[in-house]
Amino acid sequence: MNDPKILDRAEGALFGSALGDAIGIYTEFMTEAQAVEAYGSSSPNFTLIPPDTKLHNDTHRCRFESRAWTDDTDHTILMMLSYLRLRELSPTDFAIRLHSWCTQGLRVLDRLPMGLGKTVGSVVFSPSYTSNPAKTALTYWDENGRKLAANGSLMRTTPIGVICIQKTEQETFAAAISMGAVTHADPRCALSVAIVSALVRSLCLGEITDTAQVRDLMERVWDYMHRTKPEHAAMLDRAEFDRHAYAESLADLVLCDRSMGYVYKCLGAALWCLRQVLTRQHTFRSAMTTLVMCGGDADTNGAVAGALMGALCGYEYLPKEWRDGMRHAEWFRAKVLALCCVAGLRDGVYDSESDADTALDGGKGFLTEEEMKKREMGIMEKMLLSEKERRGGR
């Protein structure tokens, strides 16, 4: 293919997602009022270029690296590395990598497993998980009253849209649903991952230029779900979907409440941001800042919104004060370009066998139980020092 515009948008989607995650950690789990109090404005001038905006000092943020993403992008990277290694999307291989991440973290970048969601953790640590991940996830969902619809599969779905650029839209729907099902069985999750993955694909191809086309794509996914998965699709509430997907404001979504991890909240927030940029009411930067200052599950909301806006704007138009300052940016971009090469979006040769980064242990070996405990103690020490600093050294 080697179309520079498509390649730029593909990079924009993946980088935009990571940036949304990295900016979102500034306010994750805060209320709007707490976010304003922490950063001094309802529209702060976040920057990742040193001297970067410092994370608010509390027991949550003190565990994370500055200028870096969270578990959302770690899981995205697991999918990217799996694809680079096998040159295909494999739910089984991804599940094995996810299980390894839950105990070892992202070994290739020496990152600990922090931010694990309840649904993902409960499913992944089930004894049957690595042998049959989708069935394990379905059983967990069924045993919990078929009510769990968290955003953990949506946050990592961006690579599927890029990988499927040269495939059909229906193949994209199927791939997204299959990869999402290794942890999240709810039809609302399946619908959401199919929508976002297909939007990433279509935005990269330049097929979407207005909000009517976004609506049309969502209708095609809705119809696809009812044709191919009628039993589960029958459980979908159209009014509930419309209320979130077509929300006129972020306030309508109530992003910071006890259900902040609900997949439709994340989907609705991302679609709101996309519409704002499509209609030129916001830029990538202003829409993202507005979103994360709502608090709630801000890193996940930011990751999904960043993917859609990045696929629309392209890598070159991402905010430089974020793009050029993000930790691990050079490594991440190399993997994005490798993925685009394997997906046939750019010329070049990529040899997965010689790339140790794609090994399960990232080419660094696995940590021993003693080494993991030592690192966990380091995190506890950081939290204690943070608490001491907040109390003025008393």
C-alpha cells in the first residue's frame, strides 16, 4: 500500500491512544472538582516535555512513572507484540501474554503490572484461562449475572483497526469481537470493540469525513451483531446504547461515578471527542484536555478517544508537547512502524524472529518471585514517602 496519508493516520491512531492514556493518568479516579484543584485550572496546559507537568501527589499516582502510559497501553502493546511475532491476530497467544503480564508486567520495558482491572484479573487468574480464554471469560460473565460490561477490552482494541486496514469491514468486526472475547464476554463490550476498531480502520483510510458517516458505521456494526450473534445481541438495549453513543455532552455521560468503568461511558466519551474534532469545535489537544478533566476512568477514556482522534488527525498533527515527551516514545514508534510493515501499510522488511522484544519475556528473562517482591516493596516505599511528603514530613 505505502500510502503516506494512511500510514500517518495509522501511526496517529496508535500514538494517540498511548498519549490519551498518558494524559489521562493525571486525573484518573478524581472528580472534576478534584482535578481542577490538583492542576489549578479547568483547562490546564499539560506537557510531557521536561520540565513536564508533575502528577498530583497522591497514593494512586505516586506508583506510576512520569510521562508514561498505564496498563491500557501495556495491553495494547501485548497485542502488537503478539501480532509482530505471529504475523496474525491470535486470541490464544494474546491471552498467554496477558496472563504473563498479570504476574510479570511488561518485561520488554521492565514495567510492573499496575492498574489491573477487576474483570481482567478475575478472568485471567482462572485455572482454565490459558487453555480456553474465551470460554473462561464467558463463564465468568455468566456466573456474575451477565451484567459485567467493563471497558478493559475496549482500551486495547486500537491495533486491530490498523491491522485490518487492508481487510474488509466485516473482517474487522469479527477480529475485534474475537480478540475482545478473551476477557470480556458481554455483548455491549463486543459491540464497542467492533465500533472502535472499525472506526480506526475507516478513519485511517480517509473514508469518514463527517458525523453522518460515523453514525452509518455504528449502524452497520449494530446490524452485524444481530445477524451473527443473535442470542447475545438480543440482550442489547438500543435506548441505552443511543444515550451513550450519541451523548450531546460529556456531562450527560456522568464519567465520574461508581460505574465509571462501564464500557458505554468510555465509548460515548470517545465518540463525543471524535465528533468535536470532525466538526472542528475542538482540536485533539483541547478535546483530550476537556475529557480528562472530567476525571473518572480518565486514562481509559483518553486512550480510546485518542485512538479515534489520532486516526483522524494523523501522527504529524498530534500535540508535540505530548508526542515528543512521552516516555518510551522512540521504542513505541519503532514497534508501530514494524506493525505497519507487517500489515502491508509500508515498504520494508521486518524479521520477527530476530526481534527479541516480541518474545514472551521481552528478551529479558522472567523475574523470580524474590525479585517481584523486592519491586513491590519499592512501590510500597514510594507510597509511604508520598504520604510523608503530603503530611509535610511529619
